Amino acid sequence: MPVVISNEARDAVNPLKDMTAAILAGGLGSRLQPVVSDRPKALAEIRGRPFLMYLFDQLIAAGVGDAVLCTGYLGDHIDRMFGKSYGTLRLVYSHEPEPLGTAGALRLALPLLNSDSVLVMNGDSYCQANLQKFALWHDRCRANASLLLTEVSDTRRFGRVQVGADGTVTAFEEKSKEDGPGWINSGVYLLARPILTEVPVARPVSLEREILPGWIGRGLYGFCNKARFVDIGNPESYAQAQFFFGTGLEG
């Protein structure tokens, strides 16, 4: 006879159950403006749905209950569309008065991030990974910060992340003309809240270029998986996203 696990028991072992998510949705989306000019990039339509909905659905499926939307350019469009909730996901907003970069946006939102660790997602990319497995691995490593890495066949657009045998991040390689497969940062992170207090206040700060390299050797890990990945950063990848979500999100 199969063992039936109750919803309560499943929740008890879910490390994301009481974790706050933060979605970085404040970018100008300059490269995408030739095809999406009337809304923030995070609301670009993919198969008739705003891109954010796919991220929201992923959070709900992972058991996350609260999300902070870090908005900027045309951020009022997001607030008007979703308000205080989407399905079972409770939403609050942290709006940048001026562009603060990815880390600066998180620092501004820090008073709203009410969990010991924060699940951070870029608002313009999607990685079809198991977020609960990622969180369990992060806990086992006792990491201060973890990156969800995925393998792509050509890293030229993204740069590469080098990891040791134990999963520690050892180096970030900038974008280059050298092609070939490798591990890339998928734009999904688990960050201990105290480490975010180190981000400088009230100035633009890049998480990818300024903060993460400085955390190497201080409990920074990379979770390697081969989940499907897509971003909508430019017209070409935006067109690819229409196909990506049309092929289903099972598995």
C-alpha cells in the first residue's frame, strides 16, 4: 500500500514554507524596449501571460507564501495588476526612487524581508529547477549565500561560474567571445539575511558584479543542476521564451 504524506507533514520538511521571496523587477529593460516598450520587463507577455506570473506559479508550487516585489521603472504597473496577492502568494512592494541595481534594491527592501534567509529571483529569467531541493542543499551546506547554477551549451552571453568539488564558488568569469558549455548563474539565490546588511545603502550596487565576488571564501556556494533556463533580456531571448513556456513546465 502506498504511503500517503499529509499536507502538514510535507510542509514540515519544506525549508521554503516560512521563507520570504524577493523578486528583482526594477530594471529598465533597455534592450527589450524595441519589442516591449509600454510596460516593465517583468510584465512582458509570454503566451498571453505576464512573465511574472510564471515566477509566481513557481513560488506557489514550492510552498512559498510571501514575496516582496522590488520595483522601479514603471513599477506602478505591477502594483496595479497584482495588488496584494496572487493566488495564495501574499505580495508587498519595495519601490526604488531611483535605479539602485540588484543589490541596492535588496538593501532597500531589507525591512520587508522577514525570514532568516531570503529566496531571491531575477524578474527577467526563469530556471525550471526544484526550489525545495535547492533550499535543502543550501541548509546542508550551512551556506551564507547560494547560487542556483544551470548548465548551458554556450556561456558567451552569461559568463561562467566555477565551483569546487564541495560546491563552493571559486571564481566568476566575465562574458567573453569564447563559446562552449559551462555553469551559469540562473538568477536565483538563497541569501542569509544578515549578509545583506553589508550591502552599501542608498547608492546603486550590483549583486552580480560587486557583491557576489566579494563573498567568495565566505560561505558562497553554487548548486549545480541541469534544469531548463530562459531569460527575456533581449528580443531574441524573449522570442525563445514563447517557445520555452509553450513546451510545458512539467518535471
